Amino acid sequence: MKRNKIKVIFVVGARPNFMKISPILESFKSKANTFESIIVHTGQHYDKKLSENILFDLKFPKPNYFLNVGSGSHAKQTSEVMVKFEEVCMEIRPTIIVIAGDVNSTLACAIVASKLHIKIAHIESGLRSFDRKMPEEINRIITDSISDLLFTTEASGMNNLLREGVDRSKIHFVGNTMIDSLLKYVSKAKKLKPWIAYGFSGKDYILLTLHRPSNVDKENSLQMMIREVSKISTILPVLFVIHPRTKNNIKKYNFKLPSSVIFTDSLPYIEFLGLMSKAKIILTDSGGIQEETTALNIPCVTLRDNTERPVTVEVGTNVLLGKISQSTYSDFKKVMTKFKKTKSTPKLWDGKSSDRICQIIEQYFKLER
């Protein structure tokens, strides 16, 4: 007797989700006789360069559903995703949803699925900054607590989940699917040589990204950021890829951008990956970039007091400098020359994480049946 296919919803909504989910979708293609894949795009990131262009870069399939949620407060955005995603689930009746990371869409869809008794697979489980002031930390903790399959990227993820009382049988150390995407596209990114368009030859610039509320939301910290970055640009040219949130706040407070810093709007994935690969050093407050620079073996200085990705510090590619302060410039000068090339790559960051996830999900349902 022929069995019905297992319906799987893959949720994307913010830029990092696409890099994490894209290779898993590729792996699931080989299981088309077993699984029916449905893509739901919540629209949490609606900026063309944060969403539309990345679909093109990753050859991401056209989503089956687009919820068009857009921006708003955490409560508004999360609640809108929940209402609209529930409607999709009631229509499709999926067996399992696959969600990634720690954005509001991840939390919202997990809550909906849990209450409808739909299985939940969480990609990038167990990461903890131990800073409850970060909305992402709340999203991680709640999502992990209600997930059925928890896929971890590094040893700290497993340790954190066990300490929180998660059943060991639910936890699977598979590696990092975002690195699957990076390894697939980095050669193409380098061939494009995007650094040339900004007047660089490679290894002769600092690449900067900032978007955390602690660095860019308050007038004083934003003003301090602009001043400190201007100083840093006297060491080496700075290319500032400016996030929409940061750009809007600079406009809100009517700040002038220093002429010594090169500014550009958010970039497509392939172009930004090329710029990362040839930067002398990267200055950021992004979680994902800490991982990507580790895979690329590029020095990364993180403008945060903590990280939920401690393996990047352990292998020596990442240094926590603390959030923007009056000493950012002087602290940066001290650490930027201390990086040493390392051949150490975190375990299972080998480009095959998505295949492992696909196999585990398939085996999970074989056992259930």
C-alpha cells in the first residue's frame, strides 16, 4: 500500500534563514518520493537586498506562501506571523516544520506548530549568549524548549541543551548548514572580485557591519560608533556595509557620515561573501558573520560583550571587543595585530551538515511509522 508523502514546511523570513535552509532543501530533493517540501516566507526581512536578491543568489526555490509580515515591534511582528502561519498550517496540515536560527519568525512558527501538534525541527539549536536582554536569546530558549528535533552546530549547543534538561535523544550534532552554503558559493564569490569596485586589491580594507540595538539604536551609542569607526579608518580603509536599521537611525538623528569611511547599502549574498573573503579583518556585531569568518579563516573583531558562538573564539578567529565605547578604537588597535592564521575548523563544518539533517529526519519518521 502506497503511503502518503510526509509534508514538510520550511520557514524562512530573515536573511540568515535563507543560507541555513537553502542547502537543506537541496538535500531533500533526493527524498522527493518520501517528502513533500513546502516553503513559507514570512516576509520578516522585506528589503530587496536582504531578501529578494538572496533568493536569486542561492537559486532558492520560489516560496509557496509569502506572509508579507514586514517590520514592527517584536510583539506585532511575532503575533502577525503566528496568525498567518496558523492559517497556512490549517490548510496544509504538515507533519513537521523546519525552522532555523533565532529570529521572531522562528519563535512564532514554533509556537503555532507546537499548539497544533506538528513536529518541529530546529536548525542551530542550543546556542546561548546568556544575555536575556537580547530578543534572540529569548527566541532561542523558547524554541528549543518545544522542538522535537534539535540540530546543533557546535559542542556548546549540546552542553547548553542538556543543562536545560532537554532529552539527549532529541539532540543531534550535525554541523553548520550556513557553512554548507558558504563552501558552495565562496569560489564564485571570489571570482566576481567585488572588492575592486571599491578601489581595493584584497587584504587592504576593514569590512564593517553593525545592526545590534546596543550599538545603533541609542543616539549616544550611534554617535560614538561613528566617531570610533572614523578613527579606525585611519589605520586601514573601512568599508561599511550598512544595515537598513542602522541607516534609518543615522537619518533619524541627522548624523553626518565621515568621508573617511566608504559606505554602501546592504549587499547581495554572493557579493558580500566575496568582500568577506578578501578583507584584512572584519568588524561586526553579527552572529552569523562570526561563523562565516571562522570558516574563511578571516580575523573577526566582534563588538559585543558576549557571543552565543563560543567555538569561534576557541579556534582563535574571533575576539570579543565589547559593545561600542570610547575605547573601541584603542582596543581595536591592540587586538588587530594579534591574530594568527589557524588551520583549525570547527568539527563537522564540512559542507555536509544538510545531508546529515535530511538523513536524521528521514530516519525519525521511519521509526515513528
